[in-house]
Amino acid sequence: MTSIPGIGEQTASVLLAEIRDVSNYNNARLLAACAGLTPCERSSGTSVKGKTRLSCTGNVRLRKALYLPAVVAMPCNPLLKAMSDRLLGRGKVKMQVIGALMRKLVHLAFGILKLGGGGFRRLLVGIRDFL
């Protein structure tokens, strides 16, 4: 997991401790939802008032552990840099971009844990060639 630029040994150990068994999650979207990294719409009845925010439900320790790696990986990780540039170009606020990068880090970590290091590295090389 430390092969992902931005995730160090301490973050990897927190992720492993909080995720526990990756087989409990069918896909990365479910893991991101359990971490509280899904957008939550503020609405009342038929009116939609307020901005969408990250859901406050979920594992606080996972969100806390992923914040600084997302900030660090923004300029360092080429995959996340392209994603952040695209989102900032669309007019997203920097905190929204950081939330999206935290979610992407969860997806990448899930891929490494589920597919194993070698299979996922081949997938990442294919993605980098695509970008």
C-alpha cells in the first residue's frame, strides 16, 4: 500500500487497522461509504437547500488518516494531480477536491488489498499510459 504516492507507513498501518478484513467489502464504493467519504445532499422535502458535503457518518479515524495524504499526494501523485487539476478546472473548491482525492486513495488502497500488489501495479501502469 505504501507504493501509492502520498501514503506512508503510518497511514498504511491505520488503513489496515481500520479496514481489518477487506473481504467484508464487496467493492471500493462500499468501503468509501463506510469511511464517510460519500457526498451527502442536504434537502428537506422537495426543496434542495444547502451544498452537498461529505457524509459525517462512517469511520472518523479513516477520514482523519486520509486527509494529509490527500493534501500531500495532490502535487506528487500523477494520477491524483490530473484528477485535482480537472476538478479545479471545473470550479470545485479545494476542500471538495481534497475530499474526492481521499475517496480516490481509498479506492486505490482497496485495489491493492483486493488484487494484490503486482496485479494492481499493472493496472496503474495502464491508467498512467491512458492519461
